[in-house]
Amino acid sequence: MNHKKQKNRIKRLFSRFYEVRSGVSFVACTAMILVCSVLISGFSERSTQDILTENALNVNSFTGSDSLNIIIDPGHGGADGGATGANGVLEKDLNLDLSLKLRDMLLFHGYRAVMTREDDSMHFSEGSPLSKKVQDTKYRVDLTKGYENCIFVSIHMNKFVSPKYSGLQVYYSQNDPESIEIAKRIQTLTRELLQCENDRKVKKADSTIYVLDKATVPAVLVECGFLSNEEETALLCSNEYRKLLASVIFEALDGYISEKSTDK
Ligand SMILES: [Zn+2]
């Protein structure tokens, strides 16, 4: 698909998902962000209930992979805040908000979406902080085992010692060959629609990324941006920018799934 078609797709996506209201324009770092931002600045989010109600008619019309579930995993939560931005923002909060946006978009478009957490919590019985973290992480992977046909998408924010690095980067699990395909879609679409100077490549996850190391289904982890970079942190803290990120990830998943469905 060429750029113009992709831009039109994302325009359609925004107009379907957000209701038009008056608003102020949102200024972002690249020309593409600016274009997309103007598009969405006047939109407000629909309530999840609205989406679900409308979607009740829609969900069974998704042909080709009607039993597919997309498991969205907002990284960290509860006592585990993840990375902290220079402005004090916690990664866990950004991860959750972005994941909920992605979840709502998927539901709206007739997909089945499941969250590993829907609030600021961890899954554990009891134990030391380390043991709780281990139980919580294991829970997230175990959730995938309850679904015969699923894709696991973990949402995180990055951090590095040097503040100069920025840009989204996708990691993929080595355990299922489809993981890299999904990762490439997200990475490529991010460059085409949101970060034209992002030359990052998808990266194979090693054993340090537990959820990808243990997942046996198609699984990716999206590091959405660097909380060690002041400029990017400001963007990530913007509700409008998180809508854009969620839209790009949605669009990539939608493209991947649609292609797989027609391949059958
Ligand atoms: Zn993280």
C-alpha cells in the first residue's frame, strides 16, 4: 500500500473512532504528526460502552479469524511503576492509557481484545516484591495459554542513560515466526505515518524480556518512546499523541490480520 492510501486509511480510522467537536490544534514534532494532529484535535473519545454497544452487531462479521483474540499487555502496574520520566510521569500509567485506547479501537472495529490489566494493579497472591513481580509477569504470559488463537501485544515506554535517544522500537518473540511480521508492520507504519526519521529496526527479544521469551503465540513488545528524552516524554504525556500511537499500532495489526485472513 502506498503512503497516500495509508494516510487515507488513518484519516478514516480517526473519523470513525472519534466524534467531531470543536477543539484546539495540537502541535507535534514532525509534519506528519502535525497533519494527523489537526485531524484528531477536534475529536473526543467515545465511551467504551458506546463502542461495545455498536460493536455487538459487528463482532461476528469479522471473517477469516473470528476466534482471534488480541491480548494487550500494559507493562508494569501497581507497585511496579516501570520507568520514570524527568517530569515524574510513570511508565505504567502511560502504558495503561495507550493500551486502553488500542483496546477500544480494536473492539470498535470488531476484534476481540483482552487486557492483562485494566487498572493500576498487579496479579499476585503474596510474597516479596520480587516474587510479586515474577507472579505478575508469569500471569501475563499464562493468559495467552487460555486462547487457542491470539496475538500478544505488550506496551511499554523506553529509558536509557543518555537522553539523546528517541523513537518507537518493536521487539519480537523468537518462538513464533509470525511475531517478526507483526513487529515489522508496526515499526514500518510508525516510520511512514508518525516518525519519518525513525530508522530503528525491529529487534529479536532475548531472555531478559520474559513475556516474549516465554510466549508461544505471535508476540511483540512495543517500546513506544524514551522517557529519558525530554521532548519525546512531552509527546508521550500528550493524550493526542497517545491516540496517534494507538492508531498506528491498531492500523498495523489490522493490516496484518486482514492480510492473513485473505491468505486463507
Ligand atoms: Zn517497561
